[in-house]
Amino acid sequence: MKGLTLTAKEQTRLQILNGVLEGHWFVREATEVLGVSERHAWRLLAAYRKEGAAALAHGNRGRVPSNATPTATGQQVVAMAQERYGGINHTHLAELLAEREGVVLSRSTVRRLLVGAGLPSPRYRRPPRHRYRRQRMPQEGMLLQLDGSHHAWLEDRGPVLTLLLAVDDATGTVPYALFHEQEDTQGYFLLLRGVIERHGIPLAVYTDRHAVFQHWRHGTEEISASLGTGKPTQCGRALREMGVTQIFAHSPEAKGRVERANGTFQDRLVAELRLAGARTLVDAQQVLADFLPRFNARFGVPAAHPEPAYRPVDPRLDVDGVLCIKERRRVAKDNTVQYQGHTLQLFPGTDRPSYARAHVEVQERLDGRLLVSYRGKLLTPEDAPPLASALRASATSPVVPAQAWPPEDECTRDARPKPPPGPLAGEPIWYEDAGKKRLHRDLVRAGMERARQEGSHIGRPRLSDQVDAQFVGERRSLGESWRQIYLAHPPVQSNSGRTVKPSIGSIRRAVKARERLAVVPTDHTMTPTATDRENHERMAISPAPAPTATNGHADMQNEVTLAVLT
């Protein structure tokens, strides 16, 4: 084993297999943390007993698979699926390719090629699943369930906060929790750092498919991280660097322990915050720190094995350098790096006088510092001096001297130049005043309601608006049923851009809407009520011309046109 190098993931597997050999847990319990099937876990265990830690290092690194499908064959299959065999499901297509084209490929290979090319199967059936109650992990620290709860924790005394929570799957206790403004990457980095500082590095985490943990691929419901493709998120990258297995829940019920803990916190912690009179995030964090030990003592359960499974932090591991935002950048010719509107100046080092055209890694630490890493070496940049164009853009305009007004008897008040429209000095703008915002909202809703009464549609085009009323009327005159019309109606474009067929309800609603429109007169006008006139005077809204039934959005804009709020 001299010179053996294991990755962080392989070191985690080594610790788990040692626990299996020592009898801390069974193989079927360790498979979920290992991220493999039970059969493969037995295979890893047998190889580890025979060859030691060297068996965990993958032997096929850098090799091309012998059963890899040639690129030309894959392109040929995709071309035939788009042209000659269009609209055929993947299983049938694999059979036709073997019978007629002489291309023998398995159904899974054909499906992988077509899904990778953006051609999903037209016929999809969800396989049946057998659900069962999952056992707790035998050791504390083997699996942590993470979640965020956006709730009015301070009720009406302060802002709406988000509680970021970590619940141990073995004991049901909370190793660490914190309040944050929102559920974002920085908040989860602070949560993980709190757990690591107090207990150590967990073996695995169980999360939902929030954007913090997974990237959604556009145009499909599959997720790139679950397929092993695509760029991981910042949180996924940090977990991978620390050797923590990331497990994704497919439903809220799957991570029921942290969901039930959120409900308990929303009941008990809200009352604790009310009794303590907490009004700010700092006050809420202090109350939470006092509440966690009492919560763990009340609701925690003992683990099957008392020895925790948290991994100690390697002294060579820079935790702050892992739990941070990392972005790849290329250094400019003047040794500057652009990041989020900042220009960072790099200085020469003893081993490299210039970093021009080099690829570096910009790290945004949790304390707000911006560092640059080049091949594992941390650089300490400073803000670069601004360019001449930036200085000219930020230069203030020259001050214009105030005009000397003549006496009152020499000119009239109307002859003076009028000030620009806008609120007077010291008065709030309308969207910063709660009362004026409510009046503006009511007037907008009133204008939208008038547009609807005129027969105009507000918002996105509905599916029923695309129904061919003439086609439906001709079919109904022939005595066809609604289902026959539904089957014969051409497809339409949905709001999401997909081509779908309108439902029977959409067809019937479209026909009824057109019948009601036919009897509504179009030459009437609406007279503003006294309340509307009063609101116009209070909000300083200029009168608009009478609405027409041709454009609902124009009617709404003319009805509610904001002028000067004084």
C-alpha cells in the first residue's frame, strides 16, 4: 500500500467498510451512505477483505470502455429517430433498428442516445414502487437531513426570516441551526460550518432538490446532478470536496424527520421568541441557541451505537476555503481579474512575476473577503485603480447657481419657470408610502375589472382563446359529440411552449365565452364613480380617454396613468 492515494469519496467508503467489519451496522444500512446497491456493497467489502484499501481505488481510471457505442452509430440512430422512425417509442425503435437496419443496440442504449439528443420517448409509464418505512441510521453523524423553513418567526414584531435546520437521522437531534434572511447558498454554508465546528464532518446529507443543491436542466424534468452530468452547484461542489455523500429526496415525506422538526419549531420556537420579545435576527439567534439544548433533550432518541460517526477535520483542509463561492476567471494582461463588478489587482510573487492570461479561481469567503487561488496558492488581491472612463462616468455634474428671483412686484408668479414634476422635498414617493401604494393597487384592480367587463383578457393568453370556434361550430352542427370534437381538434400552443390538445372543458368554455361576447354591446362607455374621482384627486392621477374594447392592456394603462404624487 506504499504510495496509495485515495480520494475523499474513497476515504469515506473506507471508514464505512471499517464500521461494517467492526459490527457497527449492517451492509444493507451502509448502502445508502455509500451511494451504491447492496450487491455492489458486498462486492466492495469482499475486495477490501482480500486486497485492503487498494481495492477501493478504481482500476479503470483513464481507460475507454470496451463496450462504448461508437459516435457514428449514435448519430445514425438519432438521425433515423428524427426522420424515418419519428414518433416511435424507444423499445419499439430498438427492435426495428435490429430487424431492418442491422443496428443491434439495447433499449437502454437507444434511450440514452435519444434522451441525450433531446428526444424523449412519446410513451412513458411510471414503474410501480414499493414504499416502506426506512430505519434510522445506527450512528450519529452518518446522515444529516437539511432543510429551510420560511416562516413568520417574529410574527408582526420583525421581518420574515428563514430557519435553516440540520436534523440527525439517528437521534433526531439538531446539531446546529440558524436564522437567515433567505434560503440561499451562504446560509447553508454557515449551517455546515456550524455543524463541522461543533461535531465534525458528517458522512452524508439528505436534502430536497432546491436550486441550492441541484441544477434543473431546461426543457426536461430530469435533473443533471441525478444523472451525473452538468456542473454541480456551489453547495454540491463543497460537499464533494469534503467527501460528504449528497442524497436527494424525491418528496417531502422522504425527509420526514426534518419536516416534522420544522413543524415543532414553528409551534414551540415561535412561542419562545414571543416570550423573549425578540424583534431582530440577532435576538432570534440568541433565543434559538438557548432553545436547541432543551429541544434535543426533549425530542432526541439514543442511537443504536453510541460512538458518533463524524469525521474529524483534517488539519490540512481549509474549511473556509471549501465553504465559499468559487468561480473560474482568466487574468487580463494588466494582471486584473473581474468578479461581480469588482476589479481585483494581482501582485507578482516570488515564483511567478506575472499572472497574465492564467486561469485562476476567485473565492468569495463567508466574511466578505475576495481571494484568488492559483494552483492551490492563495493570493491576496486588492481593488484595482479605476480606469479613466470609469472616473469620467462617476464625475459629478457642475453645480448650477441658483437663479435670483426678482421681487414679487416685478413679475407674476405664473411667469416663473415651473419646477419639474415630482414629490416636494421631504415627501415620500408613492411607492414608498403604504397608503398611496394601497390606493394605487385598488385603482389598478378597478381598471383591470373595467377591461374585463369590456371583454378584454388580462394576463397570459388562455388555452381556450386558441380554440377554433368555427371548427367547433361546424362539428356541432353535424351532430358530433364533445369528445369527437376533442379528438379531431388540431393541437394548440400552451403557455409553456409545448404543443398540446385543448381539453373538452377548454373547448366548451371557449364556445360559451364567444357566445357571451356576441351579445355584449360594444358602444357603451363607463362613467367614473364618485369614489374613482375622489381617488384620482387623492393620488393626482390624470384623467384618461374612454376605454375601448379593442385592447385590454391599453384600457388598463389609460385608466390608471400615474402623474405627479404630491
